[in-house]
Amino acid sequence: MNSEERNEKIELYGKGFEMLMETLNAIPREAWKFRPAPGEWSIHEVIVHLADSETNSALRARLLAAEPGRVVMAYDQDKWATALNYHDQDVDDALQFTKYARLTTYKWLKTLPDEIFFHTVIHPEYDEPYSFEKWLNIYVGHIPGHIAQIEANYEAWKSSEQ
């Protein structure tokens, strides 16, 4: 990926929270705790997951920049959702955390020199080195992927209310 492509992705990454809020603002809060099926996440749980994911992604980005070659932590998102009781966590706190973790990382990414994006770390879930470009590709699509999940949950909720 060249500098121009990377900068476009960084800008898209920076819009993730705004895109999330546009989606959430169109969905009534009473739909947020609805689970479309046993074992599937509610909108509320997706939001709390995003806060935890932003924590992990921000840390991974900083490790990529400051400590290339290091092993980074993997985590089981489904175990976290259950063990950390996502369904009962404060969704507004999770949204604020997501907002600022994403914003500070976005602003920081824009300051990095090109050579940093060639750094790699060892990620236990990947056989090949985990590059900063891989990180960017994953997280630029993370919130949009969950927006699709949120929209599907909302449609399932509307169908269940009829």
C-alpha cells in the first residue's frame, strides 16, 4: 500500500465512530438489548465489544510503532462478552470510550512516518508477521462490519415486534 492509499484508509478509519453513531441514532434504544438468536450479540453487546476492541487495537497499533517484533495479545471476543457481562455494562460509557480511543488513535496515525507502517509484530492468531498495514486493513473495516450486524439485528427486532 502506498502513502496515498494508506492516508485514504486512515481517513476512513477516522470516520468509523461517526458512521456508528449515524446508524445507532436511527435505532430506538428499546431494540438495543434484543438478541436475534441464542448466543448472538445484541446491539448493546456489539457496542461494548467495540469499546474493548478499540482498547486492544489502540494498544496493538502502539506496540507496532514502538516495539516491532514483539508478541501481541489475542483474545476470545465471545468469552469476553460472557465473562465481562457485556449485556449489563453501561452502553453510553462504552460509546464514549470507543469515540475517544478511535479519535486519539486516528490523530496519532496521521503523525506517523511512512516507515512505521512496515513494522510487524507477532500475533498468535496469524501464521505470518502481523504488519501495521494488516492492522489498518482490519480496523478500517471493523466498525463498518459491526454496523451491518447492528442493522441486521434491528431488522430482526422489527420483525419480532410485528
